[in-house]
Amino acid sequence: MKNWRAVPGLGASIGTWANQWLGLRPGKAVPPPFSFQESAPALYWSIDPGHQAGFSAFGLNRSDFFPHQLRFLRRPGSDGAKLARRMYGLKRPGHGFELVLHAAPNACLEFPPDLFFNEDIVWHQQHLGLPGHVAVANLILEGKRLYITVRFSDLVQRISRRRDLKTRVERVFRGWDQMLLNGIIHFAIQQGVREIWFPTADLAMENTDRARSPQPMLFERVYDAHLRPFQPRRQGRAWVLDVAKARQRFVAPVRQLEYGPSGPTVCIVHDTERGLGSRDRDPRLAARADRDAPAALERMLAVEAQHDVQATYSVVGCILEDVRAAIAQAGHGLAFHSFDHTRQGDQLLRCRMVDYRIPGYRPPQSRMTRELRDNHLTHHNFEWLASSEHSLGFGLPCLTNGVVKLPIKLDDYSLHTGALNFDQWWTQLQAMLKTRPYLAVGLHDCYAEHWLEPYPDMLRWFKDHATVQRLGDVANRLLRQTAV
């Protein structure tokens, strides 16, 4: 093949493989083809009310149908990388996809909007920032085979936490798995797949967190009984579905496009570390930061609330519980800024021992260690990585091997060192935004004395000239732009 760069994903895969083989730091691979575009549309597939007759013809009860939207994202999904290895011995996260199912807007009108974002009910938080999230499936594409690891609906399976909505949610969305199965068959057809491999109920249960008290009847219904109408064959501990046969029980969705906000995007990233980043090199600064950072955080949150701005707080894991409530209550995004602001030990694992769901990671001082390779990040369920533009090697958000990379162009370190005064720094930042569709700026709580007083004016200017978003919002936007 002469032009391997023309094949989507191949150029990036070769570059990434070469860098890892040579031992080079992550982020210096061939720039990936999946990059942020200011006005690019996002693809999804819809099943509309008119499709109900097709499902009924295949024996689905009318009450089990609900109109919905399907999005096939280029990431392995929650625990997708781990389960692909454990269930099938697959080790290539770059071939993982996540099917996310949202109920159509009209199907959600009777429910409070916050239901679909409730962290206690929608535990895995795979909603992409869109209302109506109902169910998820994790897929791995390997040649002419498609492997499925999990299919679940947090909304339906955890709705007992909202007793006032339980009966109605279960009734409206009880066909969630049949809707997922139809979407999986659609993906297989689109990708030219011949076989779809599903785990049996016993294999699925074996790979489920025992702390969640898995119910055998639920697993047998979802992983065994729902597949029987497709007449799969048993292969060890898997069900194998012939795609040609499955097409006979398939309702084709309709291709749709949606558009996001136009104009430039600004992200504000607060590295929240107190004095932890200065213990060795500047003990006096560390002591001052430990003393002043809590008040600075309180002021940041107050200014952002006053201007209706949501930022991203990357927090050192060992102090997360001290600040989480105030940050989350205000609707800001959360990310890890390592566990203890060092490179010692397994920082990703130690972060996950603090919280299993926070999707983002921001390395201290943008130092890209070997721990931050894509396969490590996906293994620990990190969906995006934010680091300096210099460390990543590109200036726009990109998607590689299921991980969104979010470059940060400018931070406040030059203010701390005195290389720039505030007016010089601010003029530089304003000029950058005028020429870029995306700009992320990093601010440290330990350097807040240099920028906190003019912070209200900064926010006003940002809002007048751009859309201010959290890093997670940009990551979701890119995932939707690159959906298949």
C-alpha cells in the first residue's frame, strides 16, 4: 500500500507503534487524523416512531419499543479495555468502540432532565453531556469479527434509587437491550463484519464486579435469552451470531447529522495542588500556597458562579476529598492532576483508588511519562488527557486509540517567574484566541495572586469572544464528531 496515511487511523497507529517501540515519550506520534474541527457535524443514527412496525414484525412487543438515537464512538467504553482482554484475549484498544443509546427527545419529556445525569443512577456517566441517555454496549472490531463485552442500562437497572420514577422508567425503557442489539447488528453490517461474538451469561457474570451483587436472572435474560431469536451458535463461553442471518431480524436506522456551537472555544483549567508541587524546589512558596490556596479556590468559584462560567479543575488526588464537594456542586469539570504531584509509583492506579469515574487526567508540569501511554490510560478508564501543546506535539484536540488528547497552550508559570507581567501575559493570550478555534489556558491555585484580582475581567472577555467550555465538553464534542 503506497499511501498508508490515506487509510483512517493507520497512519496514527503506525506512528504510535513506532514511538512505543523506540521508547519515545507519548504524544510524538504522527498527528492523528481524528482532530477537533470548529464546525464539523456529528453523526448519529436514529430509530423513529415509524420504525415500530419493523420491530413488531420481528416479535417485539409494542410496549418495548421507544424511539432513540445511536452513536458509535471510537473508544473502548467503561472497562472496555480490561474486559476485551479478560473475555477474549484482545489487546488492541484502538479497535474498541462504544455504542451509546439515547432516547429520542420526545420519549424523555415526562422525566426530569437531571435524571439522565444523576451520578447515583447513571453511574458510568457515559451520557456525552446529552439528555436521554439510556444504555451502553462495548464493542471490539477485529477483522471480520465483532466482539461484544458488556451491554447495560444504568438508568433502568439502578432506577430503584428513585422510587417515584421506577415504575415509569422500567415501563418506557424496558426494551433497551433489544434496541442495543439492533444497533450492534447495524454496526456489524456497516463494518462488513461476518460474525458477532457475545459473552454467555456465565462469562459476563464472572467478569462483573462482585461488589455490585450481580443477579443471575438478569444476566441470563440479557446475555442468553435476548439472543435466542437470532439463533446463535454456542462457541465455548460465547454466543456467535451470523450477521447474514441477523439481517433478517434487523431494522435499519436513519443517518443524521447534528451541529455544535460555532466560533472559538476557550477552556479554563485550574491545576489545584496547593503547595504539593513546590515542596522540594520552593518550600516558602509551598507553605504560602498551603495557607492561601483554600481562600483562592473559594474566590475562583465565587467569580465563576457570578459570571456563569464552568471551568475544569484538575486536582491532586490526595486532596480531592477536601475540595470535591465545592467544585462539583458548582457544575465544574473534575480531572486528576496525578495522585501526589510526583512521578513515583503507579499514579493512575492510585488515582483510581480515590475515585473510579473521574474521566480526565492532567500530568504535573506536562511531563509525559511512559505510564501515560494510551493503553495504560484506557486500562484505567481515563477518557481524556490534558497536557501542554509542546508535550503533545499538536495544537488541536485529537483522538488516538480511544483517548482524547487536549492541548493546553498557555499557563501562568511565566507570571510566577516574572518573565511576563500580567498585562503582557493577558495581551498574549488575547492574541492567541483571535487566531485559534480552540484555546485552553492553565491556572494554578498556588499562583493565584498573579491573576485572581483581574479574573472577573478575564471571564467577561472570554464570554464576549468565545464559548467557554469544560475540557470534558470538548472531549465529548470530538468523540461525537468522530463517531461512525
